[in-house]
Amino acid sequence: MNTDPKHESRLKTKLTLSGVKELLLPPRAIPNSDTWAARARALFGRPDTVASERRRSLEDFLKDVTLFEDLRRGDLRRLARIVHEREYHDGEYICEQGKPGAALFALRHGLVEIVTRSSSGQEVAVATLEPPSTFEEWAAMGTQSTRVFSARARGPVSLLALGKSDLDALMVNFPLVANKVLMSLAGLMATRLQTLAYAQYLNEPEEPQESSQ
């Protein structure tokens, strides 16, 4: 294990990006998401090149995801073989509040809106995620926690899903790669918890101090 303080500092810096920032900042304006060009290339490309281009594309995307950016090209190739690609339509729920999580999601194309349900039952939007954000990291770790928010597609959305069973298979076949992913997951979740706890602390009203007479 690398115990170099500079390495730990770089790791902390890397782990404070996409997901945390997007969960804490207000939603941004929706840009135009263009997935038709990629679909056209896949549709009209030569059959013998489509599969290889898809694998290279997956590897390049995974490299941009904070969780996987320290993986080598060979590690990314192995990871690309086990992730599941999923498509969602506008307004479709990816995960729902109150239900247990099933997989980690990495947003590849489109926008995902994070919403929470108030005590009155009304849904309130709290964030808008953009590629290559990740969410539902707890589910990949196998924790049986209930979701405290919902995620739904804003326009057409493409995601990559990685479940606990996928990580288990990776652990059996490629334990070094699996350990790298698990370490990144643990670091990212710890950073998010610290950031959210600090944000909650800042939002708490100060208790009035008793005046001494």
C-alpha cells in the first residue's frame, strides 16, 4: 500500500469532485444532449468494427469517472466487460426513495435529477447530475441501506451500472482491480459524508447565548 503523504493528498483532492459538488450545488440549466451521432456511427459502422469501437468508448468513459481514473488501461478493459449499459426515457425513475439500492450508476449521457420527498409528499429537486457523475455508491458495497432520494431522467439518459455481484465476480477473477475500485468507493463515500455533515452543520441555526448580567 502506498503511504506516501503526497499520494494521499492527491487522492483526497481527486475524491472531492463530481458527485459531491453536484449534490451540494443547485441545478444548472439543461444543455442540449446529443446522442444521435454516436447511435448513427454504431448503426452504419462496419460490423467488424462496431464491437471494438464500443469497448474503446467504454474504456475512455470509465477513465473519466472519478472512481476509476487511477485504473490502468488493462484494468479499465476488464471493468468495461462487466458493467451493464442501461437506457432511460425522459421522466423515468432510475431509483426511488424508500427502496433498497441495487447498483452503482455512472452517468454516461444526458442529465439525472436528484429529488427528495418532503413530509407532505411533495417531491423537491435538490441537484442535477451531469456526466460523468456517479450515484448510489452504497449499493455496490452491498450495504442494505434504504435510499433517501430518488433519481429520474431529464431527457434521454444512458447509464452504466455496477452491482455488488459484479464486484464479487471481479474480486474472484481480478482481485487487485477489485481492491482498487473498493478503495476508491470507500474514499469517495467518506468524503461525501464529511462534506454533507459540514454542510448540515453550517445550515443549523446558532443557539442564542445567555446574556450575563
